Amino acid sequence: MQNKMVYLNGQTLPLAEAKISVMDRGFLFADGIYEVIPAYGDKLFRFEEHMTRLQNSLSAIHLPNPHSAQQWLDILTALLEPGFDQAIYLQITRGVAEKRDHAFPKHVVPTVFAMSAPIEPFTALSSGVKAISVDDIRWQFCYIKSTNLLANILLRQQAVEKGSAEAIMIKDGYLTEGAASNVFAVIDGVLLTPPKSDGILAGVTRDVILELAQSNNIPYGEDIISLDALLTASEIWLASSTREIVPVIELDGREISEGQPGPLWHTMNQLFQAYKKSYS
């Protein structure tokens, strides 16, 4: 791991040699954003969509994009190691300032860090996972992929301590998303997920699922989902870039889909795996 090559501020160097200042605003304030981009067959998956989300996050925190799309492609592709599925982690902070102050400093250079890591097979994919519902305690601008993930971490840890894999967040009685995932539910035969809003981080995998549903004549929609409705769902899924589509077999101690992945999940997972192969 110490010899692993990473990208930091224009240089490719061993991980052990990658250092940032303690005055970096990402360290002091979590003043930065990040992206996670999977790669299959040595090709970055839905690169353009990830770049769009990256730009949206940068614009939201008033931070200029330090590179063009082509420059990003060159930088990130150079980090890929051939022969296995992997994910690029990319983080951009506002940079290093002379003093700790809440206001944006002038004339600072963003800190850019990126690395690649293998996507480990998610062992519970075929058997499903347990989840709990929790109050969504996060801030109002969840559409920003901020490095400030403390609320998400606390909620995910709450789930882990209860023997569950994910915390599904509820705000004012309605589903938003998981601590590290988007959420889908099959209700009355229709595949549903909450619409895009400031209250969720719309995932690229989420969008692929909706596209596959449309092209394969699977009834679907984007709509608000109450916790009561969620608990009646015949299937619940979690979607993310590195875990892909994970079936939930238990929510708050209630069995979902007879305690096993449901038939629509099997169909969608097959469609998604085929899409990945065709994409790469």
C-alpha cells in the first residue's frame, strides 16, 4: 500500500509521500468536495455524468474547477491499474490559507488529490442486507458531494451497531436516501425513488437504474415515499457506485421480500451487469 501511486497537486507519487499542510481548509473546515468514479474494463464508468456532478458541487461552494474534462480524464485514467474493477476517489479542497478564518481566503490554489482502489466484491449482494430507518440530521444542501460526512458517518455507525448495513434516512416522515446510497422501493408493482432535490445526492447509479427501467418497460417513477409506504414495499434496494444495487431484506426488524432478494432486483441486477459489460 505504501508504494501505491496517487495524484496530488500535479504530481504522481507514492501514497506514503503524499502530504498536505495542516492549514489546508479541507482539513480545518471540510471545505471541499469529492467524487467516486468506478472503472470497469479499464474504462471510467459514466465519466461525463460524474464530471457534471463534480462541476455542480464545485459551483455550489464557489470553487473554480482546476481542470478541463479532458485534463481530468487524462489524470484519472493514468491512475487505473489494468485487470480488475476499481474506483477512483477524487477530492478537491479550497486549498491552504495563511490563517484559519471562516471567510474564503484570496489567492489560494485548490488542493487536488486522487487515488484508485479495487472495488471489493460485496459479499452480501446475493443474500441481501438489513437496514434501519433514522432521522435525517444533515444540512439542507445534500446535493453537494461535500467532504463533510460526519452526520452520514454517525448514522451509518448507528446502523452497524444494530447489526445492519445501512441507515435509511427519513425527513419529516418521508424518505430521502441512505447514509451512503440512494434508495429504491417497489410499491404496488412500481419501482420508485425520491425525485432529485436539495435533500438528496442524486447518484449516477441511480440514474442508470431509471434508464434501464425505462428501456426495459419496467414500471417506474420518481415520487415522494413516506416511511409508512416504504414499510409496505415488496422490495427495497440501495444503490451506489461501489456496491451497485443491493437488496434490503429487513427494515427496522420487518422482513422485506420474504427475507430474500426480490424478483425485480434479480432482473435489474442482470440488466445492470450486462450494461456494465457493454459500456466497458
